[in-house]
Amino acid sequence: MSVRRKKIVAGNWKMNGSVSSLEQIRQLCDLIENDTCDVIVCPPTTLLSQAIDIAKDSTITIGSQNCHEKESGAYTGEISPAMLTDLGVKVVILGHSERRENNFETSELVRNKAKAAHKKYERLIGNPLRVVKQSGKSANTDMHEATDEMEKIEVMQKENMKLLEINTHVEQVSVD
């Protein structure tokens, strides 16, 4: 007998949104009242705390768009899994195609970030931080890279990490 996972609808705001954009989360909270799928909204880091407060009594989960592989240190502008869990974040999206392309993030780095997120959250509450792994391809991705992507997913699963996949095409939510 196979276990059926809930579908995930994830909205990654990327580097968009402001305090006034949080109204969209309030509206979404009023609309989403069932548990047929997991709804995850990932606003910019500057809005995480307020977004978590808004969604606290709803079925919407507020997630982070990224985390660093280290718990602390001289990493200007980065956010650690410990900082995220301190805010109440339960989900982090990793492996963004634009971060791979623009920031030269490697498969190894994404794996290390996932391990760090998983490990920190598990220590705090006994459950791993859910890692949502972006698996969509950018227009520049060739078949060799897509095959490599599947290998990365298999490696992460073998490391007994809770791994969820979303498609690049459903990852972005407009915050006009």
C-alpha cells in the first residue's frame, strides 16, 4: 500500500513585495479553509515574521526562499536555519534555478543547505524542517543537467530527508 502525499501549492514571491503586499496573505487565509493540499507562501525574508503572524490561525504555511548551510558566522546578508526556526518558519525552498545560474549554487551546496535545514529543525522540535526542492528547468537547462537533477533528488532521498518537489511553473505568485 502506497502513502499518498498531499499536493503542494507554493508561491515564491522572490524579490517582490512590501509590507502592503501582506494583505494578499490575509485574503488568501480567508479563501483557504480546507486541507486538500498544502499551501505554502514564501515572501521575502524581510516579511517573514509579519507573514507568520498573519497566517498563524490558518492552514497556510509561511516558508523561506533560502537558507545558508552554516548556523552562524561572517556571511553577510545570509540567513541560517537557526534564524528561520527562531522566527517560526517550517519550510524552506532550495535549489532555485536562478540561484544556480546567477549565484553559481552547485548541487553540493543545495544538498548541504538541505542537510543544515533538516538537522537544525529536527533538533528543536523533533521533526525535520520541510525542504521544498525546486525541480523545474530553466530555458537554458539541457538534458544532461536534467538527468543530474534527478540524481540529486535520489541522493537527498537516500539521506533520509523529507523532500518535496515543486515545478518552476507553479512556483511563482504575482504580487502586483
